Amino acid sequence: MSFNNLDQLYRSVIMDHYKNPRNRGELDSENKLVINMNNPTCGDRIQLNLQVENDKITDAKFTGEGCSISMSSASMMTEAIKGLSVEEALKMSHYFSEMMLGKDVDEDELGLDLGDIEALQGVCKFPARIKCATLAWKAMEKSVNHR
């Protein structure tokens, strides 16, 4: 597949998550973890709701407003971390951060499927947008590390 076709595919995946976000909303559970974060640089804001039981993320939802990159990333992240252990989710977040810095990420080494998240790898070419892409991930890290 040519670079232009791959780039177009990635853009369509990002726009699909932006226009049809997965896991948008709030969890009803009383035992949920809730964190609010924002990116003052461009106005993105997110409220992340996580359900963690026996060190496993059993559910994840988000609300907020922001650019297509931040909202798509939140949608992709909530899809990816559901069912993972907290350790696996943090490991995935580390790999995502590495990808945002332009480093090669070996999915086999990660041992987890990045799925649609790979569509965000081009964000590293736009340093001003990296904070948009990592906002939801930083919220997840903060939430599980301070529970």
C-alpha cells in the first residue's frame, strides 16, 4: 500500500472515531474512577471514567470536547484498554507515548494489539498536536496511579 493510501486510511479511521466515538458517556457505577483533565494549549478537555476490578479495567467511558485528534484518541484508548490489566494498560500507554515521540513501536514486543491506535502515529510529525493525542492517555495513567 502506498504512503498516500495508508495516510488516507489513517485519516478515515481518525475521523470515524471522531464522528462516531466509542464509549462516549459516563459510567453509572459508584466505584468508578473519575478524572478531569484539559489541554490549555488548544482547549481540549476530557472526563475519563474507569471501572477497575481486581486490577483489571472492566469498563471505560469518556466525555469532553476537543479537536478530532484528542477525541479520536480517547475513543481509541477506551476501546483498547477495556479488559486489560492496569499494568498492561500502562504498558500500552508507554508505547503510545513512544510512538508520539516518533519512535518505532514493535507490537510484538508490546504483546498487545494496538488496533486503530496505529492511525495516530502520524501525529508525531506535528509537535503541537502531540498533547491532543496524549490527553486521554495521561488521564488514564493519572487515574489508575492515584486510586
